Amino acid sequence: MEELNSITISEERLEDCRDVIEPELQDLIHEALKSGFSREEILIAVNELVAEDFAAAVKTPSVH
């Protein structure tokens, strides 16, 4: 198994990316709330999806 030693990401680029993603994330949360899911359910589901994508991006196994 490969071990992830470090990831280097520019703080400025990360902040810019967050600025782009945050409004869409809030829209997603709002739509899911309208569908009857709790904020906790939504955030856990988003967290799990992000973890899966992150694991694929860095080629490490994901934990389920």
C-alpha cells in the first residue's frame, strides 16, 4: 500500500477554490433540506462522497 506523505496546495488557490465551491455547496444543502434530509445527514453524506473522491485522487484506499 502506498503511503501519503504530503500534499502541497497553495493557500491562495485553496481559498479561491473555496470561494467558487461554497455557494454551490450551500445550494446543494438547501435542496437536500427541502427534500426532507437533516443537515447532519446531508453533511455526513457529503463528507463520505468527498472522502471517496479524495481517496481516488491520491490513490489511497477509502474507509467505509
